[in-house]
Amino acid sequence: DIQMTQSPSSLSASVGDTVTIACRASQSVNKHLNWYQCKPGKAPKLLIYAASSLQSGVPSRFSGGGSGTDFTLTISSLHPEDFATYYCQQTFITWTFGQGTKVEIK
Amino acid sequence: QVHLVQSGAEVRKPGASVKVSCKASGYTFTVNDIHWVRQAPGQGLEWMGRINPNNGGTKFAQKFHGRVTMTRDTSISTAYMELSRLRSDDTAVYYCAREDIVLVTGIYYYQMDVWGQGTTVTVSS
């Protein structure tokens, strides 16, 4: 299986900050990489697909980049509702998720 | 509007089985694969497998081989996930999700665009 490793595991930030989360694959997944937002008690929400395409209805402050093995999710100007846990997911071979990155309020 | 509605919470003893349903509405059920993902308390998301509602074909994550069964009933647009020989570490919220396929610069990309509300399965003696 392809292993997905996210960094950091958690981070503290303030409203208005820009944060970047990294995701590394154990082998190339080309651009078959998605990002999801998870909040307690709610179903995960698709943010980014194909590494950098914004899902319909998702605010433009969310952006994704990368290809091959290294990817990033950037949230520009954090809003209060953005404090959540974020997961990357590869869909190149037998889908797998990263371990998650929790974005907390500083 | 596309919706996936899952069955209610379940409690099982170790060694038992549980079957969770996922009813689709708002789209043609046989067009999109249905995936199952779980999240144990305090843990991350774990992909379990998927079913093609059109032909019933399935694919599972290696760790669930032999313990998980995924089926569907196209007459009622419902997918099912059954997990057997339950252990305490199977306690989790189980989600179904619809697979979406998008063509981007000539390549097809896959993602889960609509999710069910989740079903809590508790395994306890």
C-alpha cells in the first residue's frame, strides 16, 4: 500500500493567518491526491481533488499544490470555521489517507 | 440534491457481525461507486473498500479481506457494508461516500464528493 504522511500532526494558528499542511506519498501518485476537512460529529468534506482543483462551493482561500510525492494544502486568511482536522488521500492505488493534521486556535 | 442516508447506531459483542446500510437519492445509483470509510475514536480516516452498484464488483483494503462484505440492492438504491468477527478495535464511526470522477486535462481523477452522516458501531462485551 502507498503510505501517506502528513506534517505537522497539529498546528496552532490565529484567525487571519495563512497555514500550509504538507502531505508526502511513499511513491508517486502523480496528481491523484485529494484533501478533506473533518469536524467532530460531521461527515468529511471534500475540499481539493486532483491535487489542485477546488471542489465546487469550497471557498477560494483553500488551495492545493504538488504532484508526484509531495503535496500541500494552504488555507489563506483562516476563518473561525476552518479550525478542523485535514486529511490528504491518494487514489492512485488502493486508496489511503494520511494520518491527519489538526488546525487549532492559538 | 444528492443524499446518502445511513442506518442507525449499532452495539455488538465481540465476535458478532454488523451490517450498515446506505440509501442513495438524488442521482442514478448505478452510475457511481460507493466507498466505505471508518474513523475510530481519536483516530484518522481509514478507507475500507468500495462497491460498484452496477455490477456488484468490490475491492477492499488488505486489512479487511475476509471480514468485510459489500453488497447492494439496486431496486432500493441502497448499499450495504457487513463486518464480521468484530473486535473492540472495530468500534468506530462508519461512513459511506459516493465516488465522483472528473476529467482534468485528459486524465480521470477520483474523489468522494458526497458522504453519509455516519453510523456509530460500538463493539463491547
